[in-house]
Amino acid sequence: MAVKARCEVLVGNKVRAFELLNTMLHWKATGKKYISEHFIADIYAELGDKEKAFYWLAEAADNMAPHCALFHKKPVYDQWKDEPEYKALLKKANLNKP
């Protein structure tokens, strides 16, 4: 569902992306399905919402979410790679060392 939401953003259908995102957030909040925080962060990043993307990345790092350690390899985050908050997330996820 996260991949579909990201694709919807890329084709310009943000309304549908938000619908999918809201479904994922609902499932996460109710415990209906496991939704990794990094998937939510990826959608917010695709939407250009740095604050929410970084919030969910921090949650993913705190919860040791699967694949969280790969966020720095995703091009969608390149727009913020020089930001202090991004560098702090790298450190939090233990990715700041070569």
C-alpha cells in the first residue's frame, strides 16, 4: 500500500495518496495491521512534508523498524541530506559512520 501511495504522488494524484496514507495510519493506530513507520515516512517524504517524514523516521529508528536503515539510500530523502535534522536521523539510526 505504501508503494502504491508513493506512486500516486508521483503521478500527481495526491488525494488518492492521502486516502491510502490515512488507511495505513488507521490500521497502525488500531493495531489492525502492522505498518512499519518507515513506510509512512516514505509517503510523507514523497509528499514533500519534511517534518512528518522525519518524525516517522525517528519513530522507525526508535522501534528498530525493518528497513529503517535503508532510508539514506532512497533518492526521495536526498532533498534534505544537508539538513541538520537529517544528519541527526542518520546518527539516531547509527548510519553516520562510514
